[in-house]
Amino acid sequence: MKTLVIYTSQTGFTKRYAKWIAERMDADLFDVNDVQSENGSFFTRYDAIVYAGWCVCGKVAKAKWFFEKAENWKDKRLVIVSVGAALNGSKEAEMALNKILTDEQKTYIEAFYCQGGINYEKMNLASKLTMKAYAGSLKKSKEERLRDMGAMIDHSYDASDVRYIEPIVEYLSEAMSA
Ligand SMILES: Cc1cc2nc3c(=O)[nH]c(=O)nc-3n(C[C@H](O)[C@H](O)[C@H](O)COP(=O)(O)O)c2cc1C
């Protein structure tokens, strides 16, 4: 099975996950900027396509491009990966994951979440200001869980872990053995 992994990453976490997935699946790996103007024939050779993007306000960055393309790729195994700051398995991560796909898209795309982290040093100014303001508002929350989250995202940290790709690899490998 030939797999393609496409990613978009602002501060490097999504790129790292995309690389890990590509290595495990022996897949081709591209930044979305390098393939978004490719025509249909470029993608025909692939049996599975993974799109990984960083989570921005509950959505996956540049997912619109992938969703439009995916309408013509229903014969392939399709995966979307959201890489965010929320803890793996947390309510926030689950909520973000549930909102990624419409019911129709769920019939031909599988969504996964992987925790990345925060890197203020690599963020653009607009992102930095938004994240700092969000962290500040969470820290004032009445809920301890949200205050903890505010404290966590108020500074840079790296929670990426190669183990988080296991469900994705498993899902893609099912197609190989089918
Ligand atoms: C403007 C903005 C909005 C964000 N929104 C979310 C969010 O809704 N949920 C989340 O888990 N992480 C959110 N994040 C955190 C990023 O998704 C996280 O830092 C991710 O690891 C970045 O990936 P990258 O290094 O590939 O750019 C947001 C970050 C920014 C800058």
C-alpha cells in the first residue's frame, strides 16, 4: 500500500508527527504548500492519504483544502490528524476531535488527535497574543481543571510522544492487510 502524508505546521509539532507516521508507513511526506497545486494524477498513485494539521480554535489548519480533495478520494483510506495543545484523552481533545468531521465525512475519513505542545518562540505574533490571552482567561476560571490548563499553556512545553501515532498506524495497517 502506497501512503502519502501531508502536513501543515506552524511551530514544528505537527511536522514531527507527520514524519513519525511517514517513517512507520514508509510513506511519502510533503508540506501542504508543496502539493496543494498538484493535479489529480499526482494523488492517484496513493492508496492512503493522511492529512495532519495543527489544531486552531478546535479546527484543523488548512483542512478545507483536504476536505475538498477528499471528496474525490473516497476509494482511498483517508485520515485526518489534529495536533493540539490539549491533553490526549481530555474533554477538550475529544470535543475538538468530534467536531472535525461532518457525519457524511465520517463515512470515508477517520479522525485522530495527537498532543503536541506549545512553542512560543516559534509562534507568529498574532498566535502568541491569542494564546497568551486564552491562557490568561483560563487561569481565571472557576474550574480547577481549566485553571490547570491555563497554567499549562501559558508557557512553552513539549508533550509530543511517538506512542500517540499507534492508533493511526494500526488503522492504516488494517488497510494493508485487507
Ligand atoms: C491561535 C491558536 C489557537 C489554538 N487553538 C487550539 C485548540 O483549540 N485546541 C488545542 O488543543 N490547541 C490549540 N492551539 C495549540 C496548537 O494547536 C499547538 O500548539 C500545536 O501543537 C501546534 O502545532 P504546530 O507546532 O504543528 O504548529 C492553538 C494555538 C494557536 C496559536
